[in-house]
Amino acid sequence: MSTMFTYTVYIATGKQEFAGTIDYVYLTLVGTERCSDRTLLDKSFFDRFARGSVMSFDVSVKETLGHIVLVKFEKKKLLFNDQWYCRNINVTSPSGDCFDFPCYRWIGNEKEVVLQEGMARLPQDDQTSLLKEHRRSELQSRQQLFRWKEWRPGFPMSIDANSGTDLYLDIKFDVAKTVDFDLNYLKAIENLGLNKLISLFQSSWMDIADFGKIFLNIKNPVSEYVMQNWNEDFMFGYQFLNGCNPVMISKCMNLPDKFAVTQEMVQGSLDRGLTLQKELKLLIPHVHFTIAINTAARENLICESGLFDKANSTGGTAIVEVVQKAMKTLTYKSLCFPEAMKARGVEDLPNYYYRDDGMMVWEAMKSFVSDVVKIYYGSDETVQEDKEIQAFVKDVCFGMKNCPKNCEFPDSLKTREQLVEFLTVVIFTASAQHAAVNFGQYDWFAWVPNSPSTMRKPPPTQKGQVDMKYIMESLPDRGRSCWHLGAVWALSRFQDNELFLGEYPDMYFTEQPVMEAIENFRKKLAEVTNIIKSRNKNLKVPYCYLSPDQIPNSVAI
């Protein structure tokens, strides 16, 4: 009787429900010496699966397979959707060696799904024709799934999808995290008790204090402080530093011609005996579900007749002009946080917590990225020889083709340091930068007079023409104020089961050095969080938007 060799395969499913009924899936183990026969996983096997569980079965072969390098799924395609979410596959050989195959994806209607071992390899490190062919085939498949499309002239390029239903299953919102802007707005209006007021659509408020009627259900220290101090000069200036849009303030190097403010007019406000020319206003000076949320936004938020029309003066049409204008000034260096601070001349601006916290997060993030890059790239030449990373960078450059000609988005990378900076830019923009300008909207915009979403009258052309009646007729009416408040409430909410910076439950990397780098990253983030919390104890208005424990990993709202 011939000896049989037994491999034990463990399949871990996700927390998501099965979509449909699984009838047949074939699994093959691919080793460096040979492949196993196909093993049938039938309906009875999947019926025993529970959400988040691990199931095992044995694969017996007459000869050893060698080092297991690939696991292959072949799924029978039915007439209806019958997907299941696979977290990872683990294979234990007869000798006790363990091989990990991260999946973290839906096994859907694809003809074949091939998983590679979790130990990361650069393209030039694949020595066998089998692995090279697998990488080439997977890359071609991804290129067919993720294609560029110009949604509007002058906009950044977006994914080729007209709606969320067109998206590949793995990048759609899961059931627990589906974003429906209409439903979220209506829920916000209900939670805030605005149902009765929104029906009074074109009715103006009586006076500034009347806006307090939509402020009754707000229990938020920051927005309450804004309500009490919104018309003070110090609060107006403070918002440019640490409000919801702290990225516009820059150092004025020269006074504009015909500047209406004279030295004599501000003499009493200047410190240290400096002239107005020298004082100038010195004072004035971070990808999960991102594709899905951007698609949803284009589909029913910023499109023509979208929800922006209900709350903002820009609406869905004028917002196109706003984005087109912004794209004309977008450069690669403007996304490099330290470079952006230098370019705006705000390195020494006091009490600029956005800059201070952003620099700490940037440095912690860059250090983490550098640690991981050095694990896989031993030299600058290794970066240059990695055809996949070079193609990725070139593809990103194409996606930003509507930026100005001198935008300097790289189309290739020459050094490890350039790769570190590029990856840090991507991570920081999708996490920290988004957090800084998104999650403060409710804090700073809930008190409508502080930042009205629309003005119904044109600005006056002469002094002395404005009285309180004119102001109230200019500010948003009751209905639009309610939509505005519902919008900023919905957009400022963290998603259910949100993952914050440094939280990586999906283990795509299995090597110990990467695990150590992640742990070091978490320690640095914890240090930054403690520094920010300690400082905030002494502030009347705490700045929390760039505290790592409140920075989601990606743009998902």
C-alpha cells in the first residue's frame, strides 16, 4: 500500500452574511513540486459555516507537493449571486509547516480565484514561471476591473462606474457600512428634531437668536462655544487656524495695491511695535471604501439636482466650477504636509494646532512607511526594478492629468526615499488630511450664522445699507438651515465599526518584521495621542481632529 500525505486546510470566513447559496467550489493546492487534485467543497460544507467561523478539511496526496505557493478556487457560476466572504486560508503540511494565504475578499462569480502566500514578494523576486504567470494574470484582471474615466472636465480622474451598483464587489460598501446620503440626511433631521421646521422652507428667521430653535438638541461643547462667540474677532481668526478649513491661511509677503487698511487704522492692534507691512495678518499664515464613497458622492451628492442643491449656494452645478478651480492649483508638493506648511509660510505661526498635530502624525506615518519599505527594498535600484510600483505611480500621474502642467506628480520613482514620500502622501491624504477637514463640520457649521451655507441677497455695495432685516433676509431660510444642519451632522459622523489609524485587523502581511513595524507605529501614534490630550486639557476649544485615535484609516464618508 502506497503512503499518503495529508495536508490540512483551514478556511476562515468573514463576519458578513453569505449572499445566496453556495453549491460547488473546487480547491487546489499548488506547490513548488506539483499540484493536488481538485477537492470539492459542496453545499453541505458551506451549510456548516457560521459567520466568522473557521472550517477545516484534509487533502490527501500520493506525493508531497513541496512548498505551497498558491491556493486556487474554482467556483461554479449560478444564475444568481452566491458570494461568500473568505478571510484567509491556512495550510498545514504533513511535516507541520504552516502556509498562510490572506484573502479578505468576496468569492463571487469569477471563474477562478488564486491566492498567493502572505509573504510579500517583489515582481523581480518571483523565480518560477508559475508565480510570474499568476502575477501577470492577476494584474491584467485588476486592470480590467479598475479603469479610469473622466466624470467632469477638469476633475481628477475617477473609476469607470456610473453608480455604486457597477462597482466590483470587493470595493462596494458592505451591509453594515452602506452610505445612503438621502437616508442619512433624513435620519439626521429626525434625530435633531427638525421635521417641523423644515416644512417652513422659505420662511426667514426673525433674528439671530431665532436660529437657536434648531440648536436645542445639540450637546456639543465646541459648537456651543461657537454659538456664544461666533461674532467675536478672535473666533473669526481662530477658525482659519484650527476650524474646519485650516488649509487656506498663508503668510502675506506683500501688501496688495490699494489695500484699504492703513497703518494708522490698526496701530493699536499691532504687537512688538512692528509696522503693518512686517506684522502681516505673521498672523495670517490622511484605502478602504474610498472608491465607493466617491462614487456615491458623484451619484447623488454633488451631481446636478443632488443633495448639495438643498443645502448649499454652490449646489450641484457650481460645485463643478469650485473643483475645477481648485485643480488648477493642486500640486504633488501641496500634498506633502511639511512642504505645504513651508509654502504657506506658517512654520512659526503660534497656536496653529492643525500644523503641530499634523506634523507629528506625518512623521509617525513616514517613519512607519520607511520601516516597511526598507524590509522589501534593499536599495534604490530595487525600487527602479519594480515594474509594478513604477506602473502604479505612472497610473496615478495619469489620473491627475487635469492638474496644472507644473504639478510635479511623479511618473516614476528613482529612490527608496521617493517611494516613502509617495506612499506617505497617499496614506496621509486619505486618513489624517480628510479627518482634519471633515469631522469638524458639525462643530463649526452647526451654528448657521457662523458659516451660512447660502446667502439669499447679494453683498452690499455701499456702507450703511445693511440693517438686521437685510441680514436675516440674506441668511439661509428655515428649511435650508435645517438641510444644512442635517448635512453637517451626517457628514461628521464616524461610520459603524470604524477602523482608526494603526488598526489593521486584516493581516495581509505575515512576516514578523512587518508586524514589528506596525507595533512601533501604534506606539508612536499612542504617544502623539497623549501629547494632544494633555494640551487640550488647557484649551477652551480643544483641537481633536488630528488626534490619531480619531483619524479613520480611510475616506469612508
